[in-house]
Amino acid sequence: MHQIEILGNNDTRSGFGAGLLEAGKADNRVVALCADLTGSLKMDAFKKEFPERFFQMGIAEANMIGVAAGLATAGKIPFTGTFANFSTGRVYDQIRQSVAYSDKNVKICASHAGVTLGEDGATHQILEDIGMMRMLPGMVVINPCDFNQTKAATIAIAKYHGPCYLRFGRPKVPIFTSPDQVFEIGKAVTIFEGTDVSIFCTGHLVWKSIQAAQALAEKGISAEVINIHTIKPLDNEAVVASVLKTGCAVSAEEHMYNGGLGDSVAQLLGRNMPRPIEFVGVNDSFGESGTPDQLMSKYGLDVMDVVAAAERAIKRK
């Protein structure tokens, strides 16, 4: 019970790089723009294969978004790449006005999200980006969990017409989703079925939640683990159906409580069927410098934090 096969180990940013190359091969309208972080964003392969479709914008993120909007107006499918902090916080006005308000077909691709950026510290980490992007009308927000899912998501957003925010990370994490998966925007993936508590997780917290479910099973607690790779549009049907069965919920994400996956789930349950919900996330705090493991532990984003949240939710039923 609750066994899952690990297929390898890699960072999700490499999944983006692999997916971008495949998207470029499939459609010559795909172009890539990078703000002086080609290696960090794993965009090298695309640059080598399609040099005429790659634009090095330098450390000028606001200009990069404006150019991407212009390229989309001309019929291209632009992918922008930089760290999540600079993909959102630094350029929110340009995204709001030139991309979201104008409904441009721009793919905003953001690496090094959350505290797992690690030693670069609070100025480079961001824990608010999902909330910022969720609030923009028409913006799709995707936060995949491993290399394979990030690759599939990158290919999928190239085919989707409209603005998208794709969030991924720096550390190497287990690969456990299928290399042949078809990524469905807005469709949650049930990893384990359970009866006692629903754990809705995203990004790096999916693997932590899998481990938490295994630990809970040893205590006789049956946890349903659902990978919410698309935070907007949320798979309302999957969330409601799961909590109707289990009676309580946990959200788990490498993000602030405010604005993230937990907020989305709580709003949905509050409108439809109020049930106990506990949050695994960062509580109104900036990050700091440290190793990813140290920071995940300090900020309450580890396996046993998910276990404790599940137990609290069950007690409130």
C-alpha cells in the first residue's frame, strides 16, 4: 500500500528546459526570451537548436515582458525565463497591463521559486508569486511537481492560447510521474485514494505529501493525496468530491498561506461545503539564507509538518 516508483532525480527547471526544446520543435512560432539566466533556466538547448528564435534580453525583466507581449501580438508564442521573484514581483505592472489585461499569449516561466532557492536568501526567494498571478484575470497558474510533469506542462502551455504562469524550482527532487503523461491544464491528479483526510499539494510539496501519506498509513490513517498542479483554474470537482468523502482537508505548498493553493481550496469549500482545513505553508514571513532542507524544515514545509496538519484536521471533524 502507498508504494510509488522513483524513476530518477532531477530539478524541475531541467524539465522546463526539455519541454521548451520539444515545444520549439513542434511549433516554429515558439520563441524564448531570457533575462541573463540562460543556464539557470536550462534554456541552453533551445538557444543552440533555434538561435534565431532565442532572445537574450539582459537584466531588463520589464522590457522582456513588453517585448514578449509584442511578439505575441505578431503571432509568436513567447516563453519568458528568469527567477520567480523577477518574473513576478519586479514586473507585475508589465504583466498586468501588457499581458493579462490585453489577453496576450505569453508564457511566463519562473524558476527558483520558494525557499528552496536556498543560499541566495530572501531577496531572491519569493513566496507570494502564486497569489499575485492568481489574482490576474485570465491568467493560468501551474506549479508542477517533478521533472516529467514540468516537461509535460511546458509542452501543454505552448498549445494553450492565453497567458500562463509556470512555476518551477532549483533543487533536484525525485521523479515519480510518467515520462509519457499527457498534461491536462486544470485537471488534478489523484496519487493515493484515502478516506480520512484529503491532502491537496502542489510543486515540491507533492513528494513531501506522498511521504506524509506513507507515514500516516503506518498510524492507521488513510490519506487521499491529490496533486494540484494547476492552481488556476482549480479542479473544483476533484476537490469537492474528495472532501465530501474524507470530511477534512490539508493544503501543502511552498508559498505563503495568503493567496496560494490553500486560499483557493478554502474559498471553494467555504462557498460549497465548509469543512476543517489545515495549511502547510509559510506564515507571513520572508525567507532567509540556508540550504533548501534547512529552510523547508524551519518554515514548516517538511514531511512531518504535513503529517501533523493531517492529524489536526482529522481531530476537528
